[in-house]
Amino acid sequence: MADLKPIMSVEELDRFMDVAFPQMHEGGRLNVIEAVGPGAARLRLRYSDRNLRPGGTISGPAMMALADYAMYAVVLAHIGPVALAVTTNLNINFLRKPSPADIVAEAKLLKLGRRLAVGDVLMWQDGQDGPVAHVTSTYSIPPVPGASAGNA
Amino acid sequence: MADLKPIMSVEELDRFMDVAFPQMHEGGRLNVIEAVGPGAARLRLRYSDRNLRPGGTISGPAMMALADYAMYAVVLAHIGPVALAVTTNLNINFLRKPSPADIVAEAKLLKLGRRLAVGDVLMWQDGQDGPVAHVTSTYSIPPVPGASAGNA
Amino acid sequence: MADLKPIMSVEELDRFMDVAFPQMHEGGRLNVIEAVGPGAARLRLRYSDRNLRPGGTISGPAMMALADYAMYAVVLAHIGPVALAVTTNLNINFLRKPSPADIVAEAKLLKLGRRLAVGDVLMWQDGQDGPVAHVTSTYSIPPVPGASAGNA
Amino acid sequence: MADLKPIMSVEELDRFMDVAFPQMHEGGRLNVIEAVGPGAARLRLRYSDRNLRPGGTISGPAMMALADYAMYAVVLAHIGPVALAVTTNLNINFLRKPSPADIVAEAKLLKLGRRLAVGDVLMWQDGQDGPVAHVTSTYSIPPVPGASAGNA
């Protein structure tokens, strides 16, 4: 994966997402793209009462949405604004009960093929001894019209 | 799994969820428990603009939240109102692009042990030829204080 | 999935596998294809000392190999003898300790697209109350040379 | 995870495995534990004709067995020789076609709880640009008789 280079900046990703997913930030911008780099992206889920669960913890669905968004961001950052890339698989292990605080998600590409992109996302919180969740996910990349058939 | 019998009704589940997860239904009650039976529960995600994605499809996170809620419902229906049961793993395969319409989720227990419950959730829409998503998920059941250590 | 129809018989699958995977049956034919049907295949892992683990149980890797072979069989049965179809994802939940006896695997297609096939495999043993394992798996189907680009 | 420290050496692991899983090395010792460290273990699958598949690649089941063995090694190294720790979940993404050569597996613990251990395993080959497979897996740790009930 030596040759991975992002071709979209954080600002370009934000602009694309705002147009493609206007509903996403209803009620406030909670999932924030903080940085992109070679094969990687870092996002933050800002703490909000909306994501709370009994016992003062963050809801699982909020963490799954963060992971899905993080994977989407790292894939788009490397292939460009292709709204039709779709998640085909997402596997999450919840590791520790999160505190009522921000969650940081570090997404990394494990593979960027012509048809499939695979990555993992590690989520953690300041002050926690170990990650709060770990995700692997696969994206299907739409075929480029006119391109010859290639390997996945 | 011949001996599985729900011990909570739809009404009891609703009442428990409303108290335990008051935030869940903010903005309208979209995830609805429709039925519980031996080892099974059926839920419905009501169609809403909030869950829309580009191309007129339902968002992946909305489907993951539905699956998580469906598993929680089928587990609680069989072990009783234990707010502290927590998802430890969720694996989703997105199979077909959903139409802008309701999604039905059929959750089934594959195992109900003393420490772990495992189930799968099949999601489909009226008129679709085949399911829109399939989920497997594991719940960790908190130890009963005073109970002797047993097998998972 | 109303229109799924197998195009290879058990005998044709066996013949293809014997040529494509001569190593598979070294030391005895343990994974046996028993039946194929619309969107489905049934296989059997014959009990053998080779698959034993401490405590008189069947090894996890033997069950994963059975699941992988079952998915391969159900996919090939429906798309024809394409040696280059490859597993891209396999997720297994081990549910109950298997007895030292045969394991039956029922594989079902959840989706058969042009690029991806997704299915699940339920494994059980005679006399066990509930399945011993559950698997979901994705196969990547190689592009047909000359075919126009299509959806996954 | 700052405080993880292995309590078994490679030699102690080998000795335990040889007694607990005598069948594992039938036909030659292919899965080799090379090193253990804080929260980590490195294993090697030695190349052998037995693991070959059409097209000169390594079989998927051989890679799943390697991952399962690697997780078992890293868990045991940190909790001691508990033969009854069992895999409850294994999720593998096959990323690149392996060459007919050794595969190295780096296993890392993401969580080591009293009831569950979760880790991931990255597999690669010398000269490949990127990993050949990525695995996450969960082990259930048997309750210690007489211990008080604790969190997972």
C-alpha cells in the first residue's frame, strides 16, 4: 500500500458530503472529518446528549454510523467524489463501554482495488486504556463505464 | 432451541424501551416492534425522509440501528428487562439497494446461553426479490449476582 | 431470489472439485456434497479423528473449511465451473460445542449478483438442540471478459 | 492495554499445544509460533504443497486455521494454559491472492477481559505490497471456579 495518496482534502470531502448527504448533519454537526493522509483518515464523533444510552454511555448505532462515515471518507479521499460507492459489509466489535465524551475514529485502508476497498477503523477516547471499538468494512466501487474488466 | 419462549410481550418491551432509551424516538417513532414469538421478533423501520440517502435509498446506519434494536428486542423478550445486556459484535452484509419504503426486520435467536446470545436478522421490503440486508450479532448477558459460574 | 436454479449437479460439482482441488481429499474424503437445490446446497463433514480437539470436540478450522467449501459449492452450482471465484469475506459464530460426530452444513444464497455472491451456512448435528455454528460469506465473481460494466 | 504482559514463552506455548492438540502437526509442523510480546504474537505458516490452490495460491482454510491458531497463541500467552478457551467469532477479509510462499501472521489483543478476549490478525508475505488477509476474532474465557461474577 506504499503508493496510496489522498486526492481530496478535508475541505473537499466536507463540501461533497454536505451536498450528497444534506440530512446527515440535521440537529448539529456531530461527525467531523479531522484529517486525511496516505491510506488514512481521522474523524471525531462530538459528544451529545443525542448519543447517550443508559449508564451514561454512547449508543452502539452512533458508533456504527461513525465507522461507516469514516470508511466512506477514507475511500472517497483516495478515489474521488463517487457518490455511488456503497458499503457491502461492516463488522464491529464493541470492546469497552465508552464514557460520555468524544470518540475519535482512525480509519485505514487495507486494500484499495478496482472493485472493492477494505479498511479498518479503530475508535478510542482520551483517557481510556484501550480502544472502545474496532471495525472492518468493505466498500464496493462502481465500475467505470468503458473500463475493461479487471481483477477485484 | 425447542424450548425458547418469550417472557415479555410487545407492550412490555415498548414500555421498557421508552424508559430505558428515551432518546431513541426523538423526532418520531420510526423503529417499531411488531411481534415477538418463540426465539423471534419482527420489527419495522418506518420510511422517513430522515433515513434517505442519495439515489432515493435508505441509509446504512439506519439499517444497522434497526438490526441492533431488533436483536436487543429478541434478547430482552427472552431474558426479561436487563438494561445492561450489551452488543459485543454486529456483522452486516448489505445485499440490495433498498427502495424509499418501510424495511421489515426478522430477528431470530441462534443461541441463548447464560453469557452470550447470538442471533441473525434478515431485512426485506415488500416487492423486493430477496433481502436488502443480513445481520448476525452477539449480545453479552451480564452475570446474575450470586449465580455459580457456568458455560457460555 | 425466486429465479435461482442450479446449473450443476452434485456429480458435476464433485468432478470439477476433484480436478480443481486435488489436495482437498488427501487423507480421505471428509467434506461431501450431498444435495443442491434452488439457491441452496447441503454438505456433510464426516467425523474423523483428524478433526478432533481436546474434550472430544470438532476443530474450529475444520468447521471453517466446511463452510468455505459449502459456499463455494452453492455458488458454483449456480454460476457454473468458475475456478477463479474467490472468497472475500467469511464470518463465523461458533454456537455450541460439537459432539464427535458428523456435521451437516446447509448453505443458502442471500444474493447472487454479477460481481458478488453472499450466502449463509447453518451447521448442525443430529441430536443437538440448536445449530453448532453459523457463517456468512461473500464470494467475488470474476468479470466476464467483454461484458459491459454492471451493478454489483 | 498498557499493562499487558505475556506469562508464557514460545517454548511453553509449543509444549502446551503439542500435548493439547497432538493432531495439529500431523503431516509436518506448518504453523509455527515465532515470537510473543506484550499483547502480541507472531506466527508463520510454512509454505507447503498441502496448502496450494489452483493458480498457485494458498488455500483460504489454511489461512483461517493460521489466524485461529495465532489468536489462540496470543490469548494463552497472556492468560496461561487454559485449554478450554474457545473461539466464539472469527471474521476474515481476504485481501490479495497469496503467492506460493510463507505467510506471516501478526496477532494483537484489542481487549483482554475476564470473559472475552478480542484481537486482530494481519497476514502478509515478503514482497507483497499490502496484507494478504485481515482477521478479527473473539475468544470466550472460561469462568474461574469460585470467582465472583464480573464484567465481560
